[in-house]
Amino acid sequence: MCCSVGKVFFSRRSTLCRGMNRSAFVLLLLILLFSPVDPAKKKTKNSDEFLKLESNLQEGLAHENNAVNLANSGQYNEAMEEFKAAISKLREAGEEIRPVADVLGRVYTFMGHIHTLLGKLPLGLKFWKKGLKYNPSLTDARQNIIKSLSDQGEHQQALEYARGGVGFQPALPEAHVQVGDACRNLKNFSCAMQAYNKALAMDPKHFNALFSLAVAHRDLMEDRPALELFERAQVINPASSSVVNALAVVRGDTCLWSSPDFSEDGKHNSLVQVARSTPQAEEQRQASPIHPLLLAYHLDDPILLSDV
């Protein structure tokens, strides 16, 4: 699945929506006030058109709200019909108006989520792209598009969308990480490392940037810098099994076991005891003087990693 599903999968920020309504009304007034209309009919025409557009906008937002509630209760088909009704009313309100377009983008993104939940991945991608077209600042739609394209092996397209995200949110570290991931998938490691380093310049403790930069070094067989970066990532998230496994492999390749300390008095001794207490691990350990953490990785035994 391309998108992460939380307890409440669809949400609307009510204060933001109210702000959009006010902005939309102001823009509608400006459009109507400066439109080339006969002065004698201007007042009546403006009043009638404004009331109609206001009504369409309010109805569109009401349909969207109903759809969100239906989607969160698992009634996806009913929610989809409400989203379609919302789109119809919002278009009548004026899709060329920026606040209205922002709401349309959000609605199309929600519809993309539903298609994905129903297993219709190509339709999900199509609707996420529609949503992003109306509102390029939609982070969740962009992330889902990038992941979907990457999963399909369309790495160049994924890179284009990732760079578009940096253009709209240049101060967001995760946006640069997405560029780095797309570049790494294209085997463009200089591009990838540059992007990861930009993210780390903004947030030196950004786990994804550290881990991905370490993986890029590892892909280039640069084990020393990879080891240093994996260790920094482990400090940030010591419970990450990905980091534990990566460290096991790199330390095994470099024979650098000084950190963490696996001596009997070391703080990581519990992992050693778990490894030594597992019959399968004990048999393997006697057969080969392999380090317990590296042994845990090669045996792929979740019990060995339970205390990490």
C-alpha cells in the first residue's frame, strides 16, 4: 500500500477550512466587483452570483465533511459518492479560485486513498496526481505518488515529483530525503548524497537522512563512513531493527566491534546473553567464532533481536 493508514485515515482541519471559506468569499467579491457589468445591473448581479457561489461552496464543503465521516467509518463506496458530489459543487463555486482549488486537491487526494484501500492502485495514483495538480503543496499526495512510482520502478518520474516537492517546501528535510532516495534508485549516488546532506544540514538528527546516507555509502562499498553514519542513526533510534542488521553486516566486514561494547560488563550484554542462550545460536557459535550480533543477523532469528 502506498499510503500509511492511521486510526483516523481521513481528516479535515476545521479552522483551516473556515479560513479557506473567508478567503474564497473575499476573492469572489473582488472578481464580481471588477467584472465588466452594466452599472445599472451590477449590484443585483453581484449579489445574486455571490449568493449562488457561496451556496455551492458551502454545499461542497458539507459533502466533503460527510464523505470524511463515512470513510472513517469504513463506508468507502458511500464516501466516494459524497466526494463526487463535493467536486461538482466546488467546480460550480469556481475551481480557478485558489482556496477552492486547494479544497478540490484535498478531495481528490482523499479519493486516491479510498481507491488504494480498495486495492485499485492505478486509480489511487491517478487521483493523487489530480489532487496535486490542484494543490501542489499537498505533502501526503506527493509522498504517495513518489512511493507508488518507485514501487513500479518509475524512478525518473519519482525523482521529478520529489524535486517538485523541494520546490514547494525547500525547508522540509524529508523532501530532500525523497530526492535522495529517487537518485539512489537511479544509481546516481552523488545526487543522492548531496540531497541527504542537505536534509542533515537542516536537521542533523534526521533518522531517515542518516540511515539513507549510510546505505548510499554502503552501496559504494565505503564501509567506514557507512559505519559511522549507521552508529549515529542507532543513537537516534536504537530500537530500529534495520540499523541493528546494517551494523552487524558492516561491523562484520570491517571487523570494527569496539562500539557498542559487547564485553560481559558492557551495556549491550543482554543481547549477547540472549544469543548465547538460544540453542540454535549456541550451536552456530561453537561451530564458528562469529560475533553474536552478526550471528543474529545471519540466523534471521527475531528472538536474538528482542532486547535491542
